[in-house]
Amino acid sequence: MRIVRTLTVYCESFGCQMNAYDTDGIGALLEGCGHRIVGSPDAADCIIVNTCSVREHAEQRAIGRLLDLSRHREAVIVVCGCMAQRMGARLFDLVPAVKVVAGTDSYFLLPEAISNAVDNGERSVFIELGGSSVIETMPEKHEGPVSRYVAITRGCENYCSYCIVPYLRGKVRSRSVRSIMEEVDGLAESGAREVTLLGQNVIAFRDGSIGFGELARKVLDETPIRRLRFLTSHPRDVGADVFELMAAEKRFCSHIHLPVQAGSNRILEAMNRGYSRETYLAKVRMARSIVPDIAITTDIIVGFPSETDADFRETIDLVREAGFDAAFTFQYSPRSGTAASLLADDVPAETKKERLHALNSVVMEKRANMLGAQVGATAEILLDGAAQKGEYRFLKGRTPQFRNVLVPRENLREGDMVLVVLRRLANFTFEGEVVAER
Ligand code: SAH
Ligand code: SF4
Ligand code: F3S
């Protein structure tokens, strides 16, 4: 590939952790070609926006942002990610300033497409799915924060009836164990202390005889990483082996994100989730019996087609019973092409809003209870950044359960691990008193 000159490139990421990871990879790829990543769109030669399509609102935000960025007239605007995959060339009409549209498996084509756009004003669209080169050889960025993501699978074949992801990310492809290990090693060498293994459903990972449990064990045994996390696991697939490893290995953090989506069996069935409320709650009990200090977080959708007040009450009851540390809650948004989009979106907008509101207050009440019970406890935290913009007296850390803790900065630094007593809880964040450094 012939690089004519060094371009300044600004990247922005919407959507999930997989997108954040891909955005870093795209940045590293372009840096590898001699370009320079900059922190602001002002004066950038190229602006890359990695987008999300999971709900209509996510797309509206991305379009709004692209229109806003279009005022940088000299810059070549590139749209990547799920909305690029879904809309393809239609994006040229929606946002005329866009020059390159690159779907979820085409990032390797970006350097050349960007050069062509900058040099000749050429437009291009790449939305073919199934490319495997992306997944093995996406270059990682060897600097930056202490907590990093590593994708282990791409794609999803679960076809939950509401979800657009399988159509935009393609079939499940697992990365090779070797390239995952190399990436984790590289990140550890460059200062990462914690790694989160990423996949739409990490439990679907398989490379020969190695499944997710074996992979996690290998990362713990054979890399110097101090903490391991994972995101997301499907409640139907996660088994005792993962929890047993968590119980045995302190570095395998006691936290699982286990999206339940709904509490009524009729709705779960219509969502094609592959488990019932009873089997979900049985998994929660299994998790807590094997890993007594585990924190469980979840995702929930309200207002799925035909959801009645009684169905919704079952979701509320489930939230009370399961004891989540936190929940991401969403109003159902029909996505064209999904099975659920053929059903009438018959829960009125007002009802969806009310249900979301009611759900959030129960989620918050439970969250306060779950966290409140920890006041006075001792926890090991990894310091992963400044507390807040402008608040330099404190550093922020996370417990293995992914709970937020602030500690006085004093002589501590990002990347340190310290033992703290959780003294006070305010805005769902603990104040920690450091009792030992690790
Ligand atoms: N792969 C992950 C996350 C998928 S998207 C998983 O399977 O858990 C993240 C969350 O967005 C989902 O868990 C779901 O709660 C929500 N979501 C997905 N599609 C949606 C839709 N059409 N409307 C509203 N929320 C949706
Ligand atoms: Fe979407 Fe379901 Fe796959 Fe998650 S498991 S990405 S919700 S289809
Ligand atoms: Fe969004 Fe695509 Fe992630 S739709 S949630 S960016 S997989």
C-alpha cells in the first residue's frame, strides 16, 4: 500500500464495548500505516465514527453527530460499525459529507479507502460480512489505560427476536487461542493490569478443544495479567465451570453480566431467549452458591410486543428476587429485519415510558441495598483513573465485583492495586480507606 502523506485522524465510538475495541483497532491500524490519531475533530484530515444500530435512538444519535461533524468541510468522513453495515450506501444520502462506509468486517480496507477519498474525493462502501482476517490480525494498541478489552469472538447466531446484531455482525467466529494469548501478553507488557474478554456471547467461544472456561484458565495461568473479566454471557449457556474457576481464582473477577431481558416466560419465549424465568433464577442461585461474593448485573427490555401489565410485574418480581448490582434498562425498539419487527409494536409509547420508570426505581432500590450491604467490608481495588474531570484529589478504582470506589490520591497511581475498607456510599460510589498496597 502506498501512503502518500501522514493524515491526522480523529475517531469517535458509539455503542458497545466491541465497538470501543474495534475503534482502538482501527486507530492502531491507521497508525501502523503512518497516520496520526488526534483527540479532536478540529483540523483532522479524516473523521471516523464507529456506530451502533441496536435501537433506533442509537442510530438517530449517530446521524445527528455525523451531520454535526459535517461542518468540518475539509475532513473526509468515514462511517464504520453496525449502522454502516445496516445502511450501506444509503448513508451517502442521509449525510452527504460521508465519503467511506465500512461495515463490521471491512476495517482492513480502510487505509486505502481513506487515501483514495483524501486524494481523489472517491467514495466507497464495504459491507461484506464473514471476513476472518479482521478477527485474527487486527493490530492492538500498545499503550493506554490499565483496563483493556480483548475480543475473543465476533458475531452472534442466537437470533433473539428483537435483536439486529446477528444481521450486522455475522456468524460466530472465534479467534485462535494463540492470537488471544499474544494480544493479552502484549497489553500486559504495555501496562494493562486488567483484561476483559469480549464477545456477544463469550460462552460460544471455541478453538478446537478449548472452550471459554479453558481459555480463561490459560489466560490466568500463562499471562501476567492481574485481573480477568468477560462480557457478555448468555444465561442459557453459562455453566458451573465458569463459576468454579471464579471461586478458585481470585484474579478471575467475581462479576457476571447476565442479561435476563424479561421476567415473564411468555415474553422470554417470544424473545427466543432459550431459557425460562425459573432456569434463569436457578443460574443466579448456582452462581451465588459457588461464588458467594459474586455481583450480577443485567439488561432488561420493557414494552416488547404484547407485554401486559402482568408480564411486566413478573419482570419487577424477578429484579427483586435476583438481587442485581445494576441493570441497563431499555424500551423496546423495533428493528427492521428482526423476527419481532413482524409483530405489532403494540405497547403504547407512554406505557413503555411508565414501565421503564417503574423498573428503574426498583433497580435503583435493589442496587442501593446490594451496595449498602457492602459498607464496612474490605475489598481489593484496581485504580483505573482519575475520579472525575477536575477532581484530582481522588483516584477511581473498581472492586472485583465492578463496584466503583474513590480513594484519596496521595502517593497512589493509576494501575496500583490496593486493599480498602469501603467506608461510605454516595451516588452508588464507595469512599475507600486504603489499608494496604498490593
Ligand atoms: N450481546 C449482548 C448485548 C446485545 S445488545 C447480549 O446478548 O447480551 C445490548 C442490549 O441491548 C441487549 O441485552 C438488550 O437488552 C438491548 N436490546 C437489544 N435489541 C434491542 C431492541 N430492539 N430494543 C431495545 N433494546 C434492545
Ligand atoms: Fe442480540 Fe441475543 Fe445475540 Fe445478544 S445473544 S447479540 S441479544 S441476538
Ligand atoms: Fe450496537 Fe453493534 Fe454493539 S448494534 S450494541 S455496536 S454490536
